[in-house]
Amino acid sequence: MGLYKIEGVVLRRRNLGEADRLVTVLSRDRGKLTLVARGARRPRSRLGGRLEPCTRFRALVVEGRSLDLVSQVEVLDARATLRDDLERMAAATILLELTDRALADRQPHPDVYQLLEAALDLIGRGGAHLAWMWYAARLLGATGHRPSIVRCVACGQRSSGAVAWSVPLGGALHERCRARDPRAVALPGGAMALLAFLLDASPAAVRRLTPPVRDLTAAGEALLAYAEARWEARLRAPAVAARLAGGALAVVRAAQD
Ligand SMILES: [Zn+2]
């Protein structure tokens, strides 16, 4: 029976059997893992409260026949500042869902781990909407799905003045090339520039950004549609994002269980 140590961030958790939980985490060195937390739902379990979504932790993992077991969990950062605020929690929920959908199990992605940490920190410092958009853009790049914005996806020439966003073709389209994808969505110039910026921006640069709401909303929708198509997943995130953008955050359910 093998043992290994991990540092990771909890992406989601589900109930398993009577008292256990299945916990999906992004580990720094081993990629995405799904682990069993035995007895985590028992009232006095030491595991339960330590494996909440967003928590950064260190743990010992015991190799099992099918699924590995997580034990000896030490919380490194519970991210309490995210939990206290609906808007921040909603943005964090998007990050976790995107990560879960984008990555296959057990493929190391230390770069994505760093991005996720940086994005969760960004949310904690405010600017929740930009933080998840930055993360989505960088995650697409890190997983080989970087959209083409500097060059038009139809003709390959520089895309200055591109007006539309084509999900199947993979990015920006000139007005004259728009017929190549009749379903391409019109995108304001500011939103296109914002997307291009986010693909390579550092967290510090994102913090200094204050784009108009119109560009934020349009760029966010374009990114999510793109991510859904590339990762072949219907995300819950768009509904959450729409509420974030609209500022009408009545109820956001993280729906982790
Ligand atoms: Zn073109």
C-alpha cells in the first residue's frame, strides 16, 4: 500500500455512501485527483470541515484499489474572505468548475495550479468578475485551447478591427470574413481588446484594469461560450456569471453537493 503527500486546492465534493465524501482536488504536483474522505460527514470528523471548496491544504494520501484515500489534512488557507461575500464566492465557484472541466485526472499541471492560486487571490482582493475571466483566458491557453485574437481565424491576417467572435473557428473574425461563420457573435472593440489583454496578462496588470461593464459582460459571455465548446461541457458558470455581471446577486448556489 503506497502513500504520498500532496498540496492542493479543493475543487468540489460529493457525498459517497453513508458517511464518506468524494473530494475532487487540484494538486500542485499530480494534477486533478478524486479522493475518498472516509467518514467526512460524521459530526465529529476531523476531515469534513477541512475539505471545503477553495481550501488550500496539505494531506497524506493512501493508495487504494480503485480510489485513493485522503487523510491527515492540514488546512493551509481556508480562504474565509471568499466565503463571506456572495460575489467573491460566485467567482470562485466559476474558477473551480472551469478547472474541473478543463483538466483530465492525474495529469500534472503545476502551471494551472499557480494560475488557480493567483486567481483565487485576485478575487480576495476585489475585482471578482475580472479575476474569473483572467483565469478562464489563461486556462484555455494552458490547456492548448488559446483563442486567436491577434489574427483573424478565417484569413490569418492581423485582426485589427475584428468585429465578431467565432467559437467553432476559434476566435476573432474581420467584418469581411464574417460569412465564414454565420453564427459568429458581434463583439464590441473594447471587449475584443480586453480578451486579447487577458490571454497574457499578469495578475498585477489585471488588478489595475477597470474596463466598462459593457465590455466585461460581452467578453465574459464570449469566453464562457468558447470554454464550453472546447471542453465539451455545459457549465453552470454562465448563469452565475450573468448574475455577477448584472449585479443582481440574489441567490447563487454553489451546489457542491
Ligand atoms: Zn479575416
